[in-house]
Amino acid sequence: MTDPFEDRTLAEHRRVFEKIWWQNPERQNATSSSWWFFLLFPDGEEGYGPRQLMFSIAACVGDECRVNDLPPQGMDSDRSVVDGVDRFNATTVGWSGDDDVVHDHVVRQSAEAVLSRDDQRLEAWTDREDGSRRGSEIAALSDRPLGLRAHVIGDDAEAEFEAWGALDSKMTSPHRSLNIDTPLGGAEVVAWRQMEFEGEFDLPDGPETLSGSCYFQRVCFDVPLMPWKWIWAIFPDGTSFSVLIPFIGPQLFRRGYEFFSSNRLERLTIPLRQSGFWNWGSKDGHVEFDTLSVEPLLGTGEQPDFEVRVENEDGDHVRFVARTYGHARNWLDRPRLGGRFTSHWSYNEYMFRMAGLAGRIGGTSIDAESMGTGFGTLEYSTGLGL
């Protein structure tokens, strides 16, 4: 086990929080993209599921970046940023779902975005002729030491909610989880993994008040988008599990949503810089893994399931099958070589519940009986976003 996350002062938390309102324009290049996203897990009878919601603001450098086949948007890596105010084109997307139905693209709106470092606000609204508007807004909470509020409006949904963390651990605080800066490009991620959220939601099934667990990230990539497998899962007591496996393989050349004809072909991948952890929610303890496997299981249903196995040299290990019950997809196309070639990157999100959970963490045996039902999101991204 690694040592528990040491408490930081509020000033130290604020320094990380402030990075949310800056997308490093000084680092950006022709392949850069930025993402601000919320994953919401409302309280349910079995824990934090099966309902899930996602809202995101996405932007990418280029003259004609197309998200989800919307009209092309552009962002210049050499644009002027005046007094900490960054203006650029962006797209708001979102989905909601449970084990009965997934409402994909409940929000799907391009707009000029305004990111203010001093005001700690990101707005991406489009006004309509009838006086209404579509898009989204993220801003700092004013009535808590640190927190976020969001307002999202689409053709099929509206959400207005607040999210905040306890600021007492790496999971409940804003955390700079990745920072790579090289002359060839890099990446920076600010993750706020376990927040509480509460708000008003008007979804395709009707209006309601929801609360539960929230995962937030601000991601800045200054390298091409490549395939990866990522898992975020949470148990009823707040224990969390996560895996990230960037990889290369024939999926680099995949366009659209499809799979190879067999598990063997679909699993032809080479992992890169993989990481994973288990974090107890009811007691201190954070365990990291160095051997990880997330493999698709084709032919198990409408969507693939995934076999998950992780372990470390201390003997800690976890295994389960991610039984998927919903799928949502976003994608990014960017013309290259004067329009003679278009790069394509596809971002697939699968809602799942754990099946067959087994393992041992720090001498404690874990299974479904001891942990309750684990719900999560699994990303299986393919293609290459040049």
C-alpha cells in the first residue's frame, strides 16, 4: 500500500483548482485538444447506479475540427489571449442513460467559448432567434471553499447542478494527475475524482432532482489523440477503482463504430504507460497496480463486455467482468494534407456493472458480497486524432 494522500492547505488546493480555467495556449500545437467533462453517478438502490450522465465541452486546434458531424469549428494555436480571457470555438455534448435506455446526444451544440482565468468561468453558449440558447457553462462556486457549478442546455435536456469535494484526500481534491511537457508535445490533466453533486435535471424521462457522486476532469492534450481503455468505477461505500491503458494496435486505423471478427483480433494491442489503483472509501488506503489487462469480450450482447484483471508485486489483485448495459459515442474528425486526408478518433463510453468480482487488497478479500454492486464507465477509444 502507498501512503495516504497528505492533506494540503486550501491555498495549495486553489493553485491546482486554478488550472481548470487555463488550457495552456502557450503549449498548444496543430494536434492539441482540450476537454472539460463531468461524469455523474446518481444515488440508486444498489449504490451509484445504474443511472449515469455525462456532459462535456470539447475543443481542438485546426481550421476545421468536426465533433459528432456538426459544422466544422476552428481554433488557432497562435490566437491572442488578452487579460487571461481565451476565446475559441468549442462543442458541448452529453448523454444520459441507465440499464433500460441510453439517450445519446441529448446535448450537441457548437459555440464560441470564453474561458476567463480571473473570473474562473467557461461559457459556450449559442443564442437562437427565438431568444433561447443552447450550450453550457462551468464556473467556480462562490459559497464553498472550492467547487463547481454547471448549466447545460440541449434540445433534449437541461441540467443545472453543483459539485464539490471534501478536500481531504487525493480522490476528493482537485489533483494534477498528469503533466508532460516536451518540445514534441505533452499533456496535462486536472482530475477531481470524487465529488458530491446535487441539482435539477430535465431529461427525456422528465424533470427531477438528482444527487450522488461526480467525477470531473480538465484534460489538455498537445499530442495526437490515440486509442486507450479507461475505467472509473465506484462502490456504495465510496471505494473507487480506476485503470488507464493507452495502447497501439490495428484499432489506430478504425473509422466509425465497429469491431474485428474475433476476440483474438480485437485484443491485438500493445499497452503504453499503463496505470491503475484501488482506493478504499471507508478507510485509509490507496493501492496501485503495475500489471493491468482490460480485454473486450465480443458476442456477449448488443455491446461487448470487458474482462478486467490487475495486480502488483505485493500480491494485491482484482478481477471482474464489466457487464455493459449502455453505450454512448462521440467522435472527432480533422482534415489534414489540404483536405486530402481526414483523421478520425472515436470515443466510446460503456456503462457497466461489475460481475464476478474477486481479489485481495492489503490482506482484505473482496467480492460482491463484501463490497456491494460496483458501477462504472469504461472508455474504449479508437482511431488516431492527428
